[in-house]
Amino acid sequence: MNRASRKKLEAKGWRLGDAQDFLELTDKEMAFIEMKLALGRDLKKHRQLKRLSQAAFARRINSSQSRVAKMEAGDASVSMDLLIKSLLELGVSRKELARSIDQSNRRTV
Amino acid sequence: MNRASRKKLEAKGWRLGDAQDFLELTDKEMAFIEMKLALGRDLKKHRQLKRLSQAAFARRINSSQSRVAKMEAGDASVSMDLLIKSLLELGVSRKELARSIDQSNRRTV
DNA sequence: TGACAGTATGTCAGATATGACATATTATTT
DNA sequence: AAATAATATGTCATATCTGACATACTGTCA
């Protein structure tokens, strides 16, 4: 991971282990974070497909506009549970969720 | 969902919506819970493949034996985040995680 | 330009998840 | 059977996540 990417993530509140940590650990951290980012992107995509504003969608899941914004932005304060529940609420299937989780539809941070 | 299954889940601490709720909602609840159960089963499988006791694995992820037991048992107090981080720690790939998330390797509760 | 809808970002009190511990239950080994 | 290892279950103080709110920013339309 380059300096710029790391900066970007740290801005979102992610506390990453020291660069001296051995690589495997960092890889696991990254895999986890990338999954959340992927789910956030998907959330945005599906919400927009349904022509819902963040506020409208927030109402639907008993949350708030700001939290929806954070979900889509990959904020570190957002749990996997919330992301997945939200996607299900949008009618996304387990199969589609699986595609987001999977490495294959990757995109660099 | 039948009465026995519901009882089983409620024993694990899951608070399910009233049966009068319309079906779609219940389906989403169930999809979410089934995902967690699937991840828990996978965790157990991979831990055993590596011949680790719950206590030994717990040490590796800075957790405790009791929490690992809860993860594997599908306890409601366990987050998706913890399940997924734990699976990654066991060396499970995103692709394999995706398979658990996916409906296809389903098993009734 | 200003008004307005949508989104982003920061903060916080309350809600939920966490590791740790105690203790019970269930294999496994001798 | 008794000792030992592994797993299950309950509780709790603390850590982390949450919705809500305030407020800032970004478009877009008149």
C-alpha cells in the first residue's frame, strides 16, 4: 500500500498497524477494509438505482442521513453488520452480497 | 420458519420480530442470521482443520475461549465484523468468505 | 444571485459488542 | 472411574458502534 492510499484510509478513521508490521497482517487488515469499502460502494449503487436520497433511505432503515453517508464513504465507525443489513433492506440478495465480498470485483482504494 | 427453529434461535439470544410481521421482513432477518450461522460453521471447520482448540485460536486473535465458542454457536452477541476478521485470521480467502455468504451453501437452522 | 435538495463531516449520549472470568458440561485418556 | 482437555453458557465492566443533531459543503434551478 502506498502512502497516499494509507493517508486516505486514515482520514476515514482507520487506524492501521505500523508499516513495520509483517506483511501478512497488513494484508488481512486490507482485505477487511476493502470488503467494507466494496459494500459501501454497492450500497450507494443500489440506493441510487432505487432513486432514494440518503435521507429517504435512512428513514427506511431507522437510521440517519449522516450514518448512510458514512456507510457509503467507508467510514471506520461503520460495522459490517450495518452495511449488510442495509444492503438486504435494499433487496440485495445473498448472491450479490457474496460478489461484493469476493476479491474479484476489486478496486484499489 | 417453524416453531422449533424459532425456539432454537431465540435460545441463542436472537430477538425475532413477531410472526405477524409481513414475510419480507422476516426473510431479511433470516437471511442475515443464516449468514452469521454459516460463517460460524466455517470458523469451526477451519479452526478444526488447523487443529486448534478454541482457547489456542482465541489467543491468536486476542479474544477468549468463550467468545470463540459463541462465534461458532451462532450467538446473537457476535458481530459480523468479528466473524469475518476471525476467518481472515485463519487464512480464509475473500473468495471462500463469499461462498459462505452466498445462499447456495445453505443449510436449514 | 439566492433558495433549495442532497451529501459530507464532527460530536456525543445511549445502545450494543467485547474480552475476561467463573463455572458447567461434554469428550478423551489413563 | 477419575483425571484431564475441550467446549458451552452466563455475567459484567469497558470498548466500540449507533442514531441524532448541528453544521458545512456541493450542486442545480430560477
